[in-house]
Amino acid sequence: LQVTVGPDGRMQDAHIVKAEPRGYFEQAALRSARQSQFRPRIVGGEPVTQTGTYDIVFTLESR
């Protein structure tokens, strides 16, 4: 998942870079990112917009 985080720590943009298996968890990963709060990068003492790539792993448990 590639995410752009604004100076306020909120996600500004996100898109799926890679999904395995495809077609199952992409929307859940995007929802998770939208609900997350990130720490913005600090440059010169000020928060700035930053783009980074994050892995989100889903684990299914059998019952």
C-alpha cells in the first residue's frame, strides 16, 4: 500500500501497489489506511507531506 500522509498526520492518498492474492483484501487495506493516524515526517522542525509504502498483512484463523 502506498500512502501519502499530510502534515496533520492524515492520509491524503492511498493506492494498492501489490496484492497477493489479488481481488480479496484490497478494499479492506484501503479502509484500514483511511482510518489510521500517521506521524508526519518532520523537516526543519516542521511537519511535511510524505509518501511511503506500507505492508498490510491479513491473517485468517480457522475455527
